[in-house]
Amino acid sequence: MHYLDTLNPQQRAAVEQTEGPLLVLAGAGSGKTRVLTCRVAHLIEQGVPPWKILAITFTNKAAREMVDRVDTLAGEAGHDAWVSTFHSCCARILRRDIEKLGYKREFAIYDEDDRMSAIKAVCKAMELNDKEYPPKVVRAVISDAKNRMLTPSEWLEDEGDNFRNRKLSEAYQRYENMLRGNNALDFDDLLIKTLVLMSEHPPVLEYYQDKFDYVLVDEYQDTNAAQYQFVRLMAGKKRNLCVVGDDDQSIYGWRGADIRNILEFERDFPDCKIIKLEQNYRSTGNILDAANQVIAHNAGRKEKALWTQSDSGEKVGLYHAMDERDEAAFAALMSKKLISQGCRPGEIAVLYRTNAQSRVLEEAFVRAGVPHRVYGGQRFYDRKEVKDLIAYMRALVNPDDDISVRRIINEPKRGIGESTIDALAAHAEVNGISLMAAALDAGEAGLSSRAEKLVSGFAALMMELTEALYTQTISEFAATLIEKTGYVKALEQSKTEENEARIENIHELEGAVSEFEKLNPEGTLSDFLENVALITDVDNLNQTSGAVTLMTLHSAKGLEFDAVFLAGMEEGVFPLSRAMFDDDALEEERRLAYVGITRAKKRLFLSHARTRMLYNSRSANQLSRFVDEIPRRLIQDGSVRMDARVPRPMGRASADGYSAPRPSAPNYSYARAQAAPAKQPSQPDALNIPGLRRGADYAQEVPQRALKLFKPGDSVVHAVFGRGRVERVEGEDSAQKVIVRFDNGSLKRFSASIAPLRRID
């Protein structure tokens, strides 16, 4: 069967509409990747030379998937199409022409650790107080400015000229100067410098506009200002631009993505065609219905009505936990049950709003003996021993890279201290040379005889490695590097478990170099380093592994799993408290909820906690509005759902089944709730998890509370927060809210009808 015959009518229309601007609104699970790959294959089939096609994605994983699919459909002819991420594409362009901007072609690409090292060095040189100017804040300012394509002076003008902003603008400028001096670019620079190159050197822009007849862009809703300009430039001459995206999945506004790019595509291209992909091939009917019901509450969106031919499937599970440990135990033990029923661990994911939630979840999975992996943690290439050896490689390829030289000059330990390095750096600055050049010129740096000898030894090592670099294959060189630096030998001197793991990581690095060499026979060490710099943690996600995935909702974008747990479905946690009074931010939080829900193919579980310890503070939060927005007909819940204004009573999972809600009598405690009522025959046993414990195992007993209304000035006591005084009361009857100022200074807001408070004399 021809691949076009496998497409539904809307998909086929999107593939065959090859000329002119096209906006494909592709709902979650609607087969957009298939449309993109079929479109590339169709263009080649219609006689378009593959090297005339540029397809841009956001992740290396998506790019690899597209390349594989194009190869399947178009054969070897598809190899010559440019299929890459924005950053990879720009790096490729810059390697060819960056000398026009005064850089050398062997520029380094700084990752986040390198970027932070450079920013900390700038802050130290400016004598900025870390509390007043935290390096992370300085980094965020610089990244935001670059995403908005603002120079340091333009950023200052835009943000307002005051003392603090002048310091930040100066830090930005010094950071830029440091990168240029190190012949290095950060991730943001890859796009910015490409735009500068094309604007300052029109022949370069003309070359690429003539080169590419067709431009395709995936995940267009996630483009920022720089990416938007890049796409406009590349497609500006031929205007055969196809962008695919879903405004309902625009979740990266915090890092510069502008949803207006997709919402206003028709303004940029008035003659564009619009095709909607609304048939979902991923989720069951109930899951898709729940997602549609949630996202419908957003006002700033293009109307879509996703539908599926799949069965309704299981209802959405809703679990009411007492605290974060109870919630984590539920996720771990339910995952264990799903695995026992035949679900592969790699097809299960636990998603959460913030990384801070992962610790308790990971502990629960360890206790339950469920294999798991936390994504968003330390990448392989961020491990110290690996990063050290990568820094050696970078310093050899680009001797101007002071950040890398400073990292390795005393790794492994060779007796070169910070004072010696500072003296070398001062000598380098005075003479306008790199730190590596200063090390080669150690005799003129005013060092002690001992320090000079040690630095000269390091310089001799680097010269020897440089010779090896240009006479050996990259895999041979990697082995030489490890041997000559003595890194493994240094670790072998102390036979600890940690050092043995580090040695294994070093051998894994050797394997990575060898694998790269096999896949890229003409590849250089510089090519390998570029590949390393552009890899992200999620790019290495292996869903065939025997481990449950724990990751943030943002990291889960573009992925799918048979079973998904959304943890922390509470007001103030998800949505975040800072988004609850900002309409645009709240809509982005709701889009994030939509993304989370639509990751699930067969099973979806939502959970919230009555009280939660987060950021070293315990709070009692209401059920998330995103759960309230799902109709009760779609929820499998052990409790009777009440009006959205009233927090839900909690059920209980036990070996006997999922319980009815706790009674609304005035006198109950967590301890008394240990007796499980009979299993409800009308409920499936999906939430029946043997071994899950509640009550006294995980939470303090809550004092008895009366269902009386409070008034300002009342003295109250709470099991967790202690004594306090009612500051004000809002609303009436069951909707009444009570705001309490506790003796520890914290201000908390509760629903008066179920507040775990006791009035005291």
C-alpha cells in the first residue's frame, strides 16, 4: 500500500498541499510526525531534490525519528534532506561562515554548567554580592535578553535605567566579551549569531534562501522571537513554508516561546492554507474527553475538536492522598500492580509540575522495589569525570577556551592551586592572550619555581596530546587522552565504589567516541563535541528499558505512555501559586495540564494530597481546578464529588478496595479512618492496591474539629502549623474561607467547612 493511502483525508491534504504557506493545526496524538515525514517523502517523489528540503524539529529525538521514517519512505534519497533541530541547523551554518563574524570555526558550544562558570567568573570580577545578584538570576536575565534579541544596552533601555539594571547590563556585556575571548557560543548564541550573520552578510542569507525550496517546522507553537525570525528569513524568498503545531500545547512561555507565532500565522501569511488534524490515534475516548474538557476553559486558543475511534477505555482514576508520602506510595504500588498485569515499566510515567516533587516519589519507588529512572537529573555528559575529559578535548580543539583550561589544569590533581591559576589568568589578561597560551608561557608569568615547573608539565602534556589529536583517529585519540592524563590511574589509587563507577563512566565515554566514529567515518573530534553539546537528557529516553519514568510535565512533551500518573493536582502546586492571578500564566498552566493528560494512551491517574510538605513548608491545598474541570462521568473516584468550591473528602486505598469518602461528621481523625469499609461493587478494582498503608504510617493525627464557622480574632490550633489567630473570613456557609496567621509567621488559607483547625480558648 502506498503511504498516501494510509493517511486520513486531513493528513493527506496536509501532505499534498506543497506550495505556498501552510499552517497545520495538529492536535495531540493526531499523527503530525507522520504527516511531516510523508510530506518530505512526497516532495522527493514529486522530483524535489532532497537537499532542497529543510525540516526543523525541537529535539534530537524527534529529528532522529523523522530521519528514520523518511529513510523508510524515500530510501537513500532522503539522506540529503536537512533534518535537524534549530540549534543543530544553526551550528552547521555557523561552522561554514562564522569567521565572517570574527570567530574561528572551531568555536566551543557552552552547556549550562559552562555558562554558569562564566557568569560566576563575571560576577566575581565585578565583585557582585551573590545574594543581591544570584548567578542564576544573572543567567536568566541574559537568556531572556538573547531570546528577545536584545543587546546589553538595548536590554537596559527596555527594562529601565536604574542601578541594579545597569549592573546586570554590565554583567551581560562582560559575559559576551568573555565568550568572544574564549571563541565560544552558548545555546542562545547559536540562533542569535546565525541571524547576525545573515543580516550583516546578505550573500550568506541569499545562499540559504536559494538552497532550500521547502521549509518545514515542527512544534511551531514553541518558537521564540529568534526562531521565528530565522524561519521567516529561510522561507522568505520561496514562501513554501509548512509549520505544524498545536497552540494548546504551547508550554514554554517562561523560556521565551511566543504563542502568538502560531496564533497569528495568518497575519504573517494572509494567503496561507489552514488544515486541522483532529483525529486522535493515541488515547482512549475517556482520556481524550477529559483533555478536551480541561483545555476548553482557555480563551486564547484556536478551536479544535479532537475525536477518536478508540473505545472509551478505563475512566480517569482520582486518588485522594493524606500527604505527599501517601501519594507517592500510591503511584509506586499502582505501578507495581500494572507491571504485574503485563504493562512494561518503560510504558509507565509519573509526571509532576516541579522537580522538588521528585524526591519523595523516588523514595517510594525504592521502598516498593519498582525499577525507575528520574529524568531531568544529571546527564551522563555532566558527570565530573566525563566532563573533565570532555574539557580536555575542548581545550585541545579550541585553545582559546579558558573555561575548559581552568577546569582541567589541575585535573587529575597535579599540585596547581588557585593562586597559581589566578596568576596565569592575570598574565593572560595583561598580554591579551588565552589561559592556555599563558600556561605555555609560564616562565614569563612570575610564578614560583615549583609552580612554573608544574604548569610547564601541564603545557607539555597538552602539546603531546595536540600532536596525537592530528595523527590519530578520534577513537585512538580518546584512548591516548585517558592514558596520558593518568585520570584512570588516579582513580585506581583509591578502590572505592564511587571511583569504580567513575572508571566505568570513562570507559563508557570511550565507547561513545567509538560509536560516533562508526556512524560518522569522516567526523572530527570537533564534530563529536558539537554532538555532545546538543544532546539533552530526554534525547536518551529509552522506553523499552525496564524502568518506570519519573519526569516533569515539561520534559514529557512529545512523549507517550500506556499509563500516566499526574501527581500534585492541587491549587498552588499545579497550577503554581504564582500563576493563579495572571490570566496568561494560568492558561499556560492549563495547557501544561492538557499536555500531561494527553501523554496517556490507556490509563490515566490523577492524585492530590490533603497536606503537602514542599520547599520545607507544609500546606493544605484545595484540589486543582484542572481536576474540577473534568466531568464526574469520566472520573473513577471512591468518593462522591462535591461542588467545586468545596475540597473533596478523601477515600482510602486498601487491600479490600477503594473506600467511600470519609464521613463529614465533626469528629474524625486520620487514625480513626484506618477501618476500611466494604469494597464498592460498582467500582472496578483499579485502585485496589495491596500493601498501600495510610493514616498513622504517614501523617500526624489531626485533632477533632467542629464544623462551626470561624470569625476574625478566634484563636485556633492546627496539627502541623501549631497555634494561630484568624485574621479574616471570606464567603459564607460551606464556601467560607478562613485565613489564619500562625505563631510561626506563616499565613494559611483554608476552607472553613473542612479546615483541620480547632478553636481554643
